[in-house]
Amino acid sequence: MIEPKSQVKKCSAHAEILQQNDERTVYRLRETDGEVRITAYPVFSGIELAYHDVHAPSYRLSEPGAAGLIEIQHCREGRAEYCCGGEHYFLAPGDLSVVRRAAIEGEVEFPTGHYHGITVTLDPALAPDCLSCILQDVDVRPSVLAEKFFADSECFVSRSSARVEHIFSELYAVPAGIRRGYFKVKVLELLLFLSALDVAHEKHGYTAAQVRLARAARDALLASTEDDVTISALSQELGASSSQLAASFRGVYGMTPAAFLRAQKMHSAAQLLRTSDRTVLDIAGQFGYDNASKFAKAFRSVIGVSPSAYRAGADSDSCAPTAEKAE
């Protein structure tokens, strides 16, 4: 169980520890416009696996300049954005990225304000070379992976695939009794997979101009009093072609403007369900629904469960293994 607020221990100016034992550390980031909780497990020396649960537009890296650190991310829900070398890279559900921590410019962004996923952090200076000894047929030393993935760019993104899903899906539901050993096995599997992955055609960066156009469209959408703003109307307002705007918006937000507006409403409703005691019908009315069943249908289409079910499990809105909450 998470410790009561009176027992929360200070970690640093950037974060506070909510729970800590010899197996894991659960902490909450400060200085964010929302909620960011991280559940971190040491796996090998210099290798950590962490579950990220984010309901915020961005967060600042605690060690932005950490030399040599490599981060491997898997996005389960939501969307994440990294700026490296002047280009913007986006992770959608099912995507995997490999990025050099020191190359990330500015904050890590979450365009839809919602994200759940796993990050495996490797420090080549501390990670044991014995990883290669265990898997003798393939060289999986972190230093070799860095040479492979960062030869042309500081950020690599691989789109959702059955192979990536196979590696990560089981990590979101690991029984407590086998967790330590299982994490070791899965990290070795992940490194083996990456050592054999073809990186030649996996570049998916967007320019700063494309991102600015998409964000301008987002601002116009959120400022509008209309619920059915079209790409055509937005393109005229912003002085861009419809095709250019549509491609930029989908690249940044992963959905159409109409779907984006609906998702923003439902995630805002979810926050109210987590943090207030207002009735579901009252919250539905705030977002333009005078019918509870219609609101529940829209909410389920975005969040995956009904409003009442979400509220009942709001404290468990985490991608960390479910057994975590029962300990």
C-alpha cells in the first residue's frame, strides 16, 4: 500500500518518495502541472525498470545531462514526445524508443496529457558485461547497443509490432512472487531483441514547424466554442493547407481534431472523478452531456471503463503490476 501523506519521505527538490523497500521505489515528481508517479525496480547493476503513470502535459527530467544513460521506452497508453537534434519524436501505444538521455532537449512532453508506459534505463558505465556472457550468441552489451542505435540519430523509434508487444505485454502483470527474476529475464530478452533489430528504416521525426502547426491547431480547437470544428476551417484560420494540417496534427496527437477534443473532455472528466466527490451526472453535464448513458459510452470509448468503475479504481490508475496494490 502507498504510505499515508504524513509518512511521505522527501527524495529531492524534484521528487518525493511515497514508498520504498529493497525491491522498489515509488515516487511522485514535483514541479508538474498534474500527476506523475513512477514505480522503479533495480534489475541489474546500472539497469532499472520503471513504470510511468502520467496525467500531466510534461515533466522535467531529474538528470537531464546524465552522461551515457540510455533509455528504452514502451508506450502502453497515451502519447509521449521527445525533442532530439531539433526533431520531435512521438511514441504512440505499442511503440518502442531508444534514446540517449543527454540528447533530450527540454522537458518530456505528453501531447494528450495522459501516458502509461515502461522505461528501462541503462548506464553502460555500470551495467555488467556478463550480460553478453549469459547470451553468448549475441553481443548485448549496452555500449554496443549505443553504437548501433545512435550512429545517425540520438533517438530511435520503432512502431508497434507483435514482436514488441510480446516482450512488454507480460511486464504489466507480473506476479509478486517471481518479479525480481522475471524482470531480469525480460530485460535480457529485450536487449537480445534490440541487438537483432533492423534500425535502417525506423526514423520517424517531425520538424519544429510541423509541431508548431499542430499545437496552433490544438489551441484553436480548445479555444473554440464549437464541437465540430473541421480541418478545413482550421486550415483557413491558420493559413495552411488541409493536407499539411491533417498530417501534422495526426503526427503530433495521433488522432483527428474531433477525436482529440473528445479525448480531452474524457480525460478531464476522469481527473474530476479521481479528485472530487461530484456525481457522475454532474460531471457529465459540465462536458455537455445531459444523458448519463451517452456520457458513459463516450467515457468508455476513451478511458476503457465506465465512469463508476473508473472512480471505484481511481487509486489503481497505474500500469505497474496489479499485485503492487495488494502489498
